[in-house]
Amino acid sequence: MATLRRLHAARFEIAAVVTQPDRPKGRGLAPAPSPVKVAALELGLLVEQPEKLKGAEGRGLLERHRPDAVVIVGYGQIIPADLLALPRLGWINLHGSLLPKYRGAAPVQWAILNGESVTGVTTMQLEAGLDTGPILLQAEEAIRADDTPLTLGPRLAARGAELMVETLRGLERGALAPKPQDDSQASQAPLLKKDDGRLDWTQPARAVANRVRGLQPWPGAFTGFRGQLLHVWSARAVEAPPGVVQAPAPGTLLAEKRALYVACGESSWLELLELQPANRKRMPAADFLHGFHLHSGEHFES
């Protein structure tokens, strides 16, 4: 949406906005528009919602509008190869990483999961491979120590919107030379699965803290506690708690007056800040300690 609004504000002629068909949503499963459709209608733009771009439907759409370029941001469908050559300036994709790093569906999450300090956005010419097309422009964005996808994502979206304006203007002037990606430097950012949220307490505390940050809002980081699922929403790596000489086995809990710690791999410690027991709301660690009468020496289940 950020890119759409920025292109509109920059007075590009937008022939149509293509988005997914309305999908069932909510308790009543009534068809609901995508956020992109809502934004496009607010801007007074034509919206197209083909079920798929493959075949006559997709070709007819492009031949009807005859765009100079197609801008694609998180569309969620494979673009048929026979359509890629139709626009004069090609299909320009905005990707949320500094390609070739983090090719795939979840680049923002995996950058945080892996403890990166810098990520960014890339505009690239779309081709048949997954995020393998030649690079047009890139812009860096720092990853803050407390960033999650919910805080980093909007900054990348805003940075990417500006980069797309610069990219289209540069292409129209003939001022951009596409640069092939170095495949030897590529890394993958696959779609997250539910089980990716399971915490491994044998990892160092900093890696566990990065996982807690990177998995928000879905699937969320979780562990087992007293036979039930416990979500961990906020945590930080810390020095050993006062009085601890030797770290116990990973997953062992240390309860203090209003603080809760868990031993992790490599004799490191994680302070748990916000938790959510099964069928409960999120709560600060102090409330969790009080409500569950937790004692030092209990264990989380990996």
C-alpha cells in the first residue's frame, strides 16, 4: 500500500491496480477486499481482480491496459513467463532485503531471526526464478535491537516506496543498468511454518531472543510449560543473574522477586519479559510469576 500511495502522490499514471479476488474473512466468512483494493478505491483507481494471471485472463488484462511497466509488491502469485516481456520497461519487483540475501517469502523475519544489524530493500526486474532477477536499485535500513517485523516492516515499506519512484524515473530516462545477482552470495528466506516458533533452549540466549523478535506476529515463539503451550512475546539476553556461579541445564528457570530468567546454551541467560499462557492474555513476567507460583529449578520443555 505504501508503494501504491507514493506512486499516486508522485503523479504516475496508474492504469489499474491488480490484486487478489475478495476472500472470505471473519466469523461470517463474508468476502472481504484486500488492503490494496481498499487503498486503490480510496484513491479513485481502477481495480482488477483476476483469479489468476496464467492463460488468456492475464494476457487479456495486459493487452487491454498496455502498461509501460508493471510494479509488483507482494502479489503472491507466480507471474507467467510469457507475460514478462509485454511491458516496455518490464515487471519491477520490490523485495524486502538486500538481494541476493534472503530470497523468498519472509525476508524481514529471517533477517531478524539471524541477528542481522542491517537489511534493506531492492528493486529488481522480474524473471522466471524466485527473486533472481537483475538488481536495479537498493537502499539499506538499520535493524534496531528491539525491532520485530511489526516495527521494521513499515520502515522498509516506506523506504521501498521511495526507491520504486526513483527506479521508475531512472528506467524512463534510460539511466539504470540492471546488475545481475551474484548467486554464490544468495541465502533463502522461506515461508514460515508453525513449528518454526518452537524455542530451542540449547541455543545461545541472543539467538533465542532474536527468534522471539523475528517470529512476530506469526507464528510467535513458544515452548512447553507444565504440559501446556506457553508463548514468549518479549525477552532479552542478559548477564548471569546475581549469585549464579554455574549455569544449570538449558531450559532451567530462575525466579526472582519480579524477574524470570531461563538458562540457555553456552552458559547464557535470557530474561523473559512478556508471556502468554494457553487460553490467557499476554502478561508481564512478574504477573506470570505470581499467578503460576513458579519456583526456581522448574524447566521449560523444548
